[in-house]
Amino acid sequence: MENYYDVLGIGPEASTREVKSAFRRQAKKHHPDLSAGRRSQATDNPSPRADEAAMRLLLEAYRMLSDPERRRVYDRTLRRREAEEGGFDYRRFLKGRPDDPESRAKLVVFDLLHDLEDEAIEIYERSKSLGDFRLERWLERGEAMDALFCLAEEYEKRERWLKAHSLYRRLILMEREHPWFRYFFDVVALRFRTLVLLKLPKVLDEEDFVDRLEEAVALGISRRDSAQFLRKKAEVQLRRGETSAAIESLRRASELVPRLAGLSALRRRAGLQTGA
């Protein structure tokens, strides 16, 4: 398996912009049109066929690492390969230490990397009995955040919306405190936004849902995200007959994104002039 980071000459923490810059830099060395002149001046330069092969590999690396979703899957595959190179039954070793929270945390990560998602969730939930069991206490911060994202994904697949919401919210707070996801954070924010606006209404009563929307606003993910949460909040408040509260939510949304779709219709429902 090719290590695409090595191909581009960058580290796993590189941003999408750095991926693009590295690709352009490497492409200049191997692009057939650009390297022909160098070959005519030196005898030890690669052949045209070698340059073409190198260019194809560069393109593969760029396509994989410039796409956040594909890169995430690729990163997990790399970590899995590293975990499998230990030379002994690492999972059995970790399972043999049920009272050690660090081993429990590492076992969650191992199972997530080896397509044992049900086992990972079971271990994660059972480990709560060990006290303040937070993955970031026992793992490197980045590894813990990766594992929490994978757990949130698995909770989503199982339609356990509240569990997924709790983990995504926690990840956003952790990212705000100290960035880790960087290029991938837009995906995290999208998952959270979709979950809040489309899934939580199915499992919460309206009063609790309004509280979760205000919590989402307080995260400050982006002006547009906050405006969307406030728009949804105003919609629920109008349905509940809380007109004054809805007007305040609409005012706050308008300050963030004045022309956000749907605001005008909600203003009319609240008895306001369209331009108010």
C-alpha cells in the first residue's frame, strides 16, 4: 500500500492547501512536458516512462488526500496497517486488562480500526463504569478525537441520535479549544448541523429541542450555521405560540445572515414586515 503522504512529501497533519502546494511542487519535477528539458541535459534523469508513472502516482495521492472524506478513510487504513505490525495479539492483550482505563481506551481505537464497531461501542459504554472515562485522558488528543468521530458516526448509523449529538458537540468544543481536524472540520460541522436540524426533532420534545438549538448557536461554528439554528428555533417557537421569543430569534438570525432563506416567510408568520 502506497503511503500517499510520502509520495507528496508531507506529513499526515498537512492542510488541504498544503496538499495542493505539495502536489504542484512535485508535479513540476515529473510532468513530461517540464521534465523533457532536464533529461536532455543530464544522463541520470528518469526516463519518460518513469516520469509518467511518477505523475500517475502523484495524481492518485492528490485525489485521495485533497478530498476530506476519502482522506479520512485512507488515514484509518494507514493506522490499521500500523496496528497490525505489532507482531503479537494486541487485542487479546488489551482485553486481558479490563480494569485499566488506558487499555480500555486503546481497545476502543483498535476495534474501530478493525471493523469491530459493535464491540468498540460496547467497550466504550461499559468503560463509563470506570469513572471519568474520557478517551482524551488516556490517548493522544488527536487519536482520541478521531476515535470519538468514528463513534459518533456509528451511533448515527444505529439512529442513536442523542449519543451522536453529544459526541459531535464535544468534538466541536475540543476543536475550538485546540484544532486537530483542520481540513476535516467542515465535515464534522456538516454532520452536526444535519443531525441537529433533521434528526433531533424526531427524538426530542419541542422544549428540549429549542434548548439544543440554543446550545448549537453557542458553539459559534459559523455565522451561517448559527443563523440556521436560530431560524429553526424561531420556527418551533412560532408553532408553540411563543411569538415574542420567535421575533427575537429572527432578529438574531437576521443580524448574522440578513438574506438567509426562509427568514422572510417566518417574519410574515410572526406578523412582522418583510424588511423588519
